[in-house]
Amino acid sequence: MTPDRTIEECLNELSNIAGADGINLSSEISALRRKFSETIDEEKAWSLVRRARASGRPRASAVIADAFEDFIEMHGDRTYADDGAIIGGVGLLGGKPVTVIASQKGSNLRDTVSRNGGMASPEGYRKALRLAQQAEKFGRPVITLVDTQGAFPGLGPEERGIGQAIAMNLREFSHLRTPIVCVVLGEGGSGGALGLSVCDRLLMLENSYFSVITPEAFASLVLRDPSKKKKAAAMMKVMPEALVKSGFCDGIIPESSYGEDLSTEEIIRGIRESLLKEIAALSRRDIDELLERRDARYFSF
Amino acid sequence: MPDDTLYCATCKKERTRSELASTLLVCPDCGHHFRMEPYERIATVADPGSFVEFDHDAPLKDPIGMVGYRERLAEAVKSTGLPEAVITGSCAIEGNPAIVAAMSFSFIGGSMGSVAGQKITRAMLEGVERRVPVIAFAASGGVRMQEGIHSLMQMVKTSSAAWRLDREGIPLFIVLCDPSSGGVIASFAMLGDVIIAEPGAFVGFAGPRVIEKTINRGMPEGLQRAERQLDRGFVDIIAPRGEHRELLARLMRTHPVRSIRPTREKRRGEKR
């Protein structure tokens, strides 16, 4: 029996008892019922955010290692630096070349520090664009894997034009003449995640979320109460199901089966199968038709 | 707009809005540019009587059913007298036809939600349709948080519209006003062929408070000011408000729009 059923039963009982004594508690009971359902929504949304952030999640590096063959990593934006928060390179998916661009949070403490926890600098976005334009040149599909809290809000990124770098990616990816599939692995945080998310098809792992701003920031900026992060997560509708409904997300890749968690290997197998299917379907389309659809996808919002 | 008091932090003096009308809300002593509302802004550049507004009555939207958002919108409409955070339309500047968009920081921090994003996009596409330059005055804290994912999508939409201007050979002139930040600076506001900024305007992606929280120390003074962004190469020209009209007219004369789409195939691979 699920906890909310029990509450429901308690409320019914309370209503019956009150009714037998000739007391009308219906407005109090419906207020309680609303409060309980709000609380459940908040807990669900927040537990999703926590799972999406958990350190044991499938990282981009693991997905790249297991879902693709012959992956070769490329480095640098050819302007200033190589940003470890974004990994990019070329590999084979089912024997066909693809370009993979991924935000990487880091697999251990040291790696996490060197990758800035997956928070990218302008160089990361510029590397991504360089590789995407190469993919266009060679007619390879682009696969992006997103897992970031957001772009790095630091002094260096500001001085080197983090806003401009993201803006360029939005403009160019929106008309890149090759299919693009995006998979959100964990966190899809704000404009920083958006800079890698413009695509033809967007898939989300079951325990991932995409959000205009972190629930913590929404709580303090809009709700004016930093402790209301759970409420913020629920209000912003960050869960994959809600994002499917809004037309942002095209499919959810399962992380569980009959209530049991799948292993990382099984999840990655699921990602690979989804990618094979999506890329095959997109590659059959005429590129101009694909671009019209991509345009329509974003102009519908 | 009521005749409210404006405080000049540099001169430590109080001014009234009406007192500063003749200087276009610029402090006559120190040159500080006070924030300006869209209709006043458009009047500083447009030929008198030439402005024709688009989408004034575009209905407000609450796409994700956010608790309290409709009330917040109603309050913003009431306090600013504006229909949304951006006003768009067509006008002439020294006789040159243009499309113009101007944002209001007073309207929920100038935030770009689905209606504002749609108005900006539509204005840009109108520029394509009429083959006239598009001028956008940015003044925004970023995207409208209350619309969730729908707001983020406006960044893609406006950037995608900027791509169309590129393809069609239509100039996009951006004027960064105080403040130009967040999702607006990470989309169309950084995609202008020419990027102008008002003196002293905040221009940056992350707000100083967010950065302070991340790096655990204060922001060096002036790091995200227009002047620094000029040094860093993200702004072409810093121009005081009083010069915008003449400057934009000069830009329009030097960027004549060709009557047909450019035939040269773009490197980004337009096939048609």
C-alpha cells in the first residue's frame, strides 16, 4: 500500500466520523488533501533532482566508452584552451561515424576538480561548435550528452564571453546541416545545458531533469525563501514526464524495470539502442525537411 | 510614467524624471544613464510619428501553470503600464525604415518569457519580410523563470531568427542597455552584426551575486561593465544615449539592405 493511499483512507475515515457527529469538515479535509498532494509532488520532484545529481550516475565518459566504438577524443577550441568540462570527439555507432559532444562532471574527486564539475567555460562551447561544424562537413550525425548544473559562473568565463559562446551555439546548432540527437543524462541546468541541447530529437534518462534555473536559485529569487527548493522543483515542472508533455522532450530512457533499478551497463545499453534508432530515423530524412522540422520544434514554443 | 525621483549614485543627488527629460534621462553632471522605458526609448531614435507598434495586444501566457504567476504579470502590467517586457514595431530613423524592439527592465526584470520571445522573434522575421534592418535595445536580467522550459526555448528561437537574418542579409543592430544579462546575453543580444552599448551598462551572463557565491569573493569593480566588454572584444561601440539616433542612421546608411537575398552560398552550407 502506498503512503498516499493511507492518507486518503485516513481522510475518508475522518470525514465519516465527523459526518456521524454532524460536523462538517469538508473544507478542512479538502485543504489537507491539497496539502498532501502538493507535498507528494514536491517530494517526487526533489527526489528526482537529487537522483539526477547523485555521484553514482552514468557519466558521459562511461556512456562514450560503452555505447560507441573507436572513440577518439579531440581537444581545444583552437582559440584559447581546452575545456575539460566538455568532452568531444569522433567514434562509431553501429559501425557509422558520429560526433559526440558531452558535458562531463568527473568520475572521481580529482577528475571532478579538473573538469570543474561539468560547468563549462566559453572554450567548451566553442570546442563543441568546432566539432559540430566538422560533423556537418563530413556528414556525420551529432550526439550530445548533457549533464551540467549550468555554465561556469566565474570571472574568466565572463571575461571570455560565456554569453556570446552559448549564443553562437544556439544560432549555429539551430541550422546545422546534419542530424542532432541530445540525451540528458543527469542535470540539464539552464543556459549552460541549453548550449549543447539544440537538436532534432531530445531524450532524457528517467532520473534526469531540465530546468530554467536551479531549484535553489528559484527558491531564493522567486519564492524569496531559500529553504523552498523542493517547492521550486515541483513548480518549475522539471521532470521528464512534464517535459514530454510540453514538447521539449521526445522520449524517456528507462533506468528501472518493474520497480527495480537497472545497472549502469543496462542503462547505457538502453541509451545506445535509442541512439541507433533515432539516428537511423533522422538519417533517412531529407536534410532540408529535417531543418524545417527543427525550426518548427523551436518556433512552437 | 509618474514623475518619480531618480537617485544618481555618482553625484549623490536626487533628480526627477521630468527634470531629466531633456537630457534623455542622462545625469547632466556625471553622464550616468538612468534606465529608460521602451516607448521613451523608441522616441529617442524614431522619427516623430513613424512608430507603428506590433503585437501590443498579444495575450499574456502562463504556459506551465505556475502558482502566483498570473498575479505577478497583472501587477507588472499595472505598475509599468506596459503590455509585456518588450515593445516591438516598425519606425523610421532619419527617414530610413527599420524594425525596432525595446525591452523594459521594470517589467519583471525585463525577463524574456514566451510572449516577449515571440515578439522579438516576430520583429526579427518582419525585418526579413520587409527587408529592413532590425534594431534591438536589450535591458534584461535574463529569461522569465516563471515559465520554466518555455523561457529557455525563447533563447533558441531568437537565436534561430538571428540566423535567418544572417542568411537573408538583413542587418541586426543591438544596443545593450543596463542591464543586459542572463539568457538575453546568451542569445540574440550577442548576435548583432554591430553591438552598441550604453556607457556604464551592466553587460554579462551571470549576475555578480551568483559569481560571488561561486568564487567566494567579491567581483572586481567594473568587470561586467560595457567599457570592459569593449576592451574584451564583445562590444563594437560605446555610445551615449543622445548619439543613438544619429549612429543608427549612419549604420543604416552604411549597411544598405540588398533588395534580394544574397546569392553567395554561405559557408554554413545553404544549398538552395
